[in-house]
Amino acid sequence: MKPMQFEVSDTEEFLVSHSGLALVGALIQRGDLASRVNAVDAGHRREPAVSHADVVSSMVGLLCLAKPDFTRIQEFQDDEFFLRSLGLTTIPSEATLRQRLDELGSTECGLIAMEEAVAIVARHAPLVSACLGNFVALDVDVTAFDNSDTKKEGVSRTYQKVDGYAPIFAYVGEEGYLVDCELREGRQHSQRGTPEFLRRAIKQAKRVLGGTQRLVVRLDAGFDAETTLRACRLEKVDWIIKRNIRQESPEEWEEIAQAHGEYSQPREGKEVYVGSTWIDREGRGQRVIFEVERRTIDENGQPLLLPDVEIATYWTSLKLAPTEIIDLYRQHATSEQFHSEIKTDLDLERLPSGKFATNALILSLGAMAYNLLRLCGQEALRRDRRLPPAQRMPVRKKGHRRRLRQVIQDLVYMASRLIRHARRLGIRFWSGNRWRVVWKAVYAAFTAA
């Protein structure tokens, strides 16, 4: 079959392929990022030709387009929409972007970016979804960033047996808003520096919640330490922390389970004991939830020569039933999806700089981009429910959270035409675009007084 022959030509009209930057820029400009970043002393002259705010906002814009490389700024040197939508005075060159971020990496700019990322969520996010009743989860976890075959500062062997970084993240709510992050060298143990990070993350999460809901911290066995529990007690929050049974005897736990646990038999050859007990730690009694599974026949019906015993225990301050606490902890696995969105959807796994401090700053700016896109997705879902059925998003399964990749594809990379009229700028969408109605609704929400 002969392919369709299109006539190809050029136009002087200003066409935009990334209209969603208007949504991002509306949120950024409602905060104090520009004024706070411009006040940072980076050893530069007081009034540089390209301001700190222009550099930082440009990098956030690139990250929202999933283009973290410095070289990608060249694509937007003559892009008036990129300039106006992000509230820039000047678009920095590649060299300026790289060099200025190197300078800002050794300042408090990363902390400012993280604080502003949380402030944007606190200002614009609807009620944060609870994991159970009035409990809102704060999920803290480390993930490996694979930066193999590079000579970047801080890259070393991670727990995943790859060379890279091992940053730590803290997410609040079922939506997974990012309230804190910290870049770490790959070889750094997950517990090192975590109590201080945890206390900071809890304070940031409380800013988002506004004191209306209770916070429960969820951590895996890598954070099983008394200093972690002490940090939770000092900040007056609840916790569920998987225990590291270390040198504890499996036989002893089987005896405890049979004596104090509730028995069930999901299938032939599998016995489950679930219950709670108390263990003294540092002179204080702590509640421990346990789940002991004993298998004599595997899932394929094959009898086992020796019983297979699997033990899971959890520290907790909650007074809920053991099965509810175990279910709450299992939901902690959702944070792996949030890690995936940062690493793949934002393409931030292989950080662009060779300097550790610069990469730490870019990770903080990535946290801001993550929250901006998350807010766009959640606001789109909220506004979509209020629209007539014929005008809603063309999505079969909406769910309660939209993945960042979907937000970028559907709302950020929307084609439009830039219109100049009466000294004003506007954008015009094709009337057949099914996403335009919800896009306009989200933009109206972000720009409302």
C-alpha cells in the first residue's frame, strides 16, 4: 500500500508543544522561590545578568518535561512560551545553567527548594488521603540510583549491588507528596543520619496536614534502631517499623506465636499465626506485632522435606488489631512506585553533574518538579469529577492518583498556539482536544486569587 503523501511546509505561527508549563509556572510563581533564591549568596556578583531564580526555575521547567540534562536548555533559547510561563527574565545558556547550579550547590538553595516544594503542596493540595481512619502515612525509604560506569563524586557500591547513589525520600499520604529527600553516597548505611532526616520530614509533613490528621511513620527493617523510635517519640507521632530479628531464634518465635497468636490455615500445609506481644527495649516496654507462617507443602502442592518458617515482626505504637497493622505496613510498598516515578518518569536516576553537591541540589529541584506534577494530576482528577460526562478526561480507569508519566504526556505535552493580542499573550487549543476542558479547569484553579 502506498503511504499517504503529506505536503510539508513551514509557518510563522508560534506553536507550543508543552502548554502544561503554564500550569507549573502558575504554581511556582504563587510561592516565594524566586525571592528566596535570589537572596542566596553564592559568591557571585550581586546582580548577575541571569538571576539565580531564572536558573533554578529553568531547571525545574526542564525536570517537569523529564529533561534533566543541562544541554536540553538549548532547545528553549528562543522559546517565548518557556520564558513567560515560568516567569523568567532570561533563559540561561547551557554553560550558565551548569556553572550557576555548581555555585548554588554549596549553599542553602537545596533546602529552600525543598521547603518551597512542601509549601506548594500545603497551599494547593486538597485533603491528604488517609491510609486508615484519621491516620495519614509518612513513608520513608532509601532507593538505589544506578550511576554505573561514571566517575561522579559520591558514586559507590549500593545495597542493590550497583554503583551509584542511595538517596532517602519521605512521602506523605496516599497521593505520595514528597516532603523531604536527601542525596547520599551509595555505600552509606540507611540508618546513618536517618533520625535527623526523620524529624525534619515529620515537621514538613505536619505543615502539609495542618494538624487535622494523625501521622503514622512506616519504615522497613533497615531503620530498626532505638534512635529511630526516639525520633518518633520526640515528634509525637505513631509508627510501624519492621523489626530486624538479627540473632533471635526462629524456634522461640514459633513458640510465642503458638502461645499468643490467632491460628488460621489458608490452605493445606500452610499455618499462620498472627498476634502481639511486648518486648523490653532500652528499659521501655514496646508493643510488637508478629506474623509467623509455617509451610509443610509449597504452593504447588509439593511436600517439603523440612518445614519452611517465615517470621515477620513489627514495632508499633498503634493500638489497632494486629491484622490491621500488618495490612498498613504492606501498603508501605507503594513507596516503591513513587521511587520509580522519580527515577524513570522524571529520568532522574542518572543525575547530570559530576559534583555531589550539585546533584544534591538537582535532586531537591526534582522534588519540587515531582510535587508540581503530582498536584497537576490530583487537581485534574478533582476537577474532572465536576465536569459533565461528555467533557471529562478520555481515561478509562482514573483511580485516585495519576502517575507522573501520564501527567506529563496528557497535560504537560499539550499542543497549542501562542496568540498575541492587545499586548497580551494567550494560548489556543484545538477544539477537538479532549483534554482541553480539564486543562483549563486546572489552570483556573491554580491562578485564582
